[in-house]
Amino acid sequence: MKSTGIVRKTDHLGRIVLPKELRRSLDINTKDPLEIFIDGERVVLSKYKPIKQCMVTGIISDDNYVLSDGKVILSKEGMKILLAELGS
């Protein structure tokens, strides 16, 4: 892990501010979700990237379709299966 030399204190609600330069270099924009991990005694923040897993087949791919504002994720194969079941 690389040290940035940046030290921040938490406020009374436990919040910290990520410096603008750090947000810019990591492409973190306002309202971007961050995922929080624990590694021993370390807290690790990572820009959240949802797993695009098909709800029908379980296939994980960036090519899967995200529908209904992220509530439904389908692969091409999953769509074919779903359409076949709806058609019968």
C-alpha cells in the first residue's frame, strides 16, 4: 500500500474529508458510492463497482443489461430464458 502523506481527523460524527487532489486522481465524483473494507486494523475505501450478475443465469459480465434503474440485471442468455418462460 502506498502512503499519500495525508492525515485527516474525524469530525464528531466520524466523517472524514477526502482531499480534492485524491478524489481527482481516483476519479471519485460527488455522490459516487464508495465501498468500505476492513483489512486487519485498516479501513480501505474503494470506488464501488456493482457486480453485473444475471439474475437468471448467474453469469457475471460487463455486457449484461441493467434494467429498471439497476433492479434487474440480465445476460443475453437470461433474457432468452425469461422471454421463453413468459411466452409459454
